[in-house]
Amino acid sequence: MLQGRSNSVSLHDTASRLSTSVYLQTPGLSVMQAALVAFNSAVGCTVALIGYYPKACGWQAFAVILFAVSVTAILQQSAMISTSCQLGAGTFDELCQPLPDWSAKVTVASFLIYFWGCAGFYCQFVEVFLADQVCKVMCESDISWLCQSEYRLGFLVFVFFSLVSWPPQLGGTVAVCINYVNFCVKWVVIVTAVVKGIYTATAVEGERSYTAFVPGGVVRTIVMLMGSYANTGIMPQIASDVDKSQQERAAKLCPVMAVSLQFLVYMVLAYSAYFALGDDIQPTVFATYNQLYPDVMTTILQSGMALLTYFSSPLLILPLKAQIYGLLFPASDGESADLTKAPASLQGGLTLILAFTGAMAPCVVGPEAFTKFVFFLTCTCGNWLNFFLPAMVVLYCQVLSPGYQGNKWLPIFLCCWLFFLGGLGLIDAGFQIQETLSQEKEAGRDSLATRCAEWRLPKTPTRWLHD
């Protein structure tokens, strides 16, 4: 079984020049805290996208798809947590020990690349927000040094992402405080988005059209939703950090609590946004609000999303650090590789490297190219992690395991269902990649220095109308 988290206290004897370490066991996450972490990890940037999904598949089909995906996610997350606890696994490398060697290697590689890409996308989200909102105000006020280069802005994002991602575990005072702040900011955004949607739908006049059912968008919507609902990447870390006495309850209750809350939030967010904007809605819902119906609530939404993304970044960087540490220092004597026992210099070095590369990559290639890269990762690495990996874990650790004592009919059904959805997702991913490659290259945005110079120009009547 998984060993409990511990803090190391060094005792030194100056006379004999001997030293030893005493490990004092400390409590891990409670079931409620674990559910909070799972919810925070799952509900991130999707808050700004969920309103587009009823248009993609039709508003009548969306409710059915959302319910089916939620039930699948509960079963999948429960299987992942219970298997991680059973194996004492805190990383994907340890979770995949019973799997064939090739699948373990594919999983670890997919996890590292996919989560790094998502972390970079989070950094890009904050960088674009700062460039579009903050730099405009700064340049108009002749405070433009920071906004003369994307790299300066990226370095600022790197510093702040390093600070918030410094804790080595999901438990602990600092990490728990970050999760609670994340939770509060998330609910400010959610409530504001719902109020904005209801207000726009009921009080703002306009012609809106709605689509009931789009057969061609069903599979794509399932894949997009599972990217958030599966939440596979954080499951081994939750199993590792949850209090040892609460592991069995966490495996059963944590997925139910987190996914049920996510279902309610997504249902209200999606329909309030879609019925407010109709088929004019775009994937970036908050940007559509800002374009068609700008007001104070839109500013709150865009600012809140930047904060939400910022405080969600540790939920991506921490599992990355734990996995890399596990590869550098494999588990021994049946214990899971524990990042909290790593030297502070190594922990800090991993944090700085991941935050720096994630913040600078969008600056080097540009946000448009990096977004396409993340899209490609979602269609490949993400599809493996969200569908095929959980199916493989269930197959080898429950269905085919002679030591598994539970009912095997549910694992068999879940395994077949995930393989089926994963196959559909791969087929659809192929079509999406083909569509992306066949599209004409979009013109990139002007450099930040050029935009800053335009913002500093005096406002003429023509420019006022253009802005």
C-alpha cells in the first residue's frame, strides 16, 4: 500500500559527525479536499469554452452527451484512484507497472508532452490577457517598457507561475490555500458567466437562432468534454497525497462529488451562454461577449479567467515534477517516489525549468502556432490519456488480475466502453488534423511593440470608431 506523506527532520551529532533523519508522518488530503483538488483540476479553461458545445452537437443532444460523459468519468476516476492506491502509485510510471512495457512508455511520454503543452497553454492564456488588456492601458499611459517585447511579458509570467507552482505536494498549508483561492475565483467567474448569460438572453434584444441536433458534432463534443471530465493526469497524485486512512472512501466519494458538481456547473454555464448568444457563439465565449455585448461583467469574466488559469497551473506543473522526479529516482523497497523528500534545489530547479519553458514557448513560436500544437497534442496524447490508458489500467489491474476480488462485470463494461470511445476519438482526430492542415495559414497578430506604438497614438474620431 501507499506510504503516508512525511516530513524529514535532520538530527546532527557534532561530536561524532553523524547525522540521521527522522520521518514524521503528517496527514494528507481529506476526501473533501481531494474532491476540491479534482474539481479545480477539471474545471479550468473549459469554463470559457463550454458554452460553444451545445452549438457543436445541438442543444438537445448536449444534455444527453453531458450526462453520459459524467457517468463515464465517475467510473473511470474511481478505477484510477483505487488502482493507484492498490499499487501505491504516485506517478504514471508507477501506475503503469502492471501494463505491457510499450504502453507504459507511451503513457509516460504522452503525459509529459501533453501536460507540458497544457501548462504552456495556461501561460499563453495569461500572456494574451496581459497583452490585450493590461498593456493597452500601460501603453496609453506611456508606461510601456514591459510591453515592448513578448519576451519581457513572458518572463513576468514565468516568475509568477514559478511562485504559485513551488509547493511539492497537493497537501500542506500553502498548496491548500492556493486551491481554496482557485476555488473562490472559479466560482466568481462561474456566477458572473451565468448572470451575464441570463441577463443577455432576457434583457438584451436581438435575433438569435438555435440548432437542436448536429449529428456530425456528437463524437467531437464527447472527445472535447472527456478532455476535461477524465482528469486522468491528476488521479495518481490525488491517490498519493490523500490521507492513508481515507483512501478507500476517496476512491468512491471523490469522483462522485467532483464530477457531480462539474456536471451541474457545465450544464448551467453551457445553456446560459448558448441561449444568450445563439449560433453566433464562438469557441472563446467570453471574447464573443466582449465583442457583441461588452460591459463590466465581461471585464470581470476575462480578468477572472486569467486568475483562474494562473491558480490552476500548479495542478499541471506538480504532477509533471512528480513524474520527472520518479523517472530520475525510481521507487525502491515498495515505496512510491516522494517528491517531498527530494532536495529543495532539485524541486526548485524542476519548477523553474517547467515554468520557464512553458512561459517562453508561446513567445518563441507565437500564440497561433502554439495553439495548433496544443490541439495536435489533444488529438493524440490527450486521446491516449483520456480513453486508452484508463481502459488499459482497468483491463490489466482489474479484469485480468487474479487478485482482484470485486465484481468484474462493471470493469469489463467500462473497459469496452472506453476503448470504443477512444477509437471514435482517434477517427475524429484524424479528420480534425486533416481539416487543420488543409486550412489556409492565418495571418499572425502584430508584434506587441507594434501594437503598443499604435495604442500610444492620440485618439482621432476615426480611431475611436475603429476601437
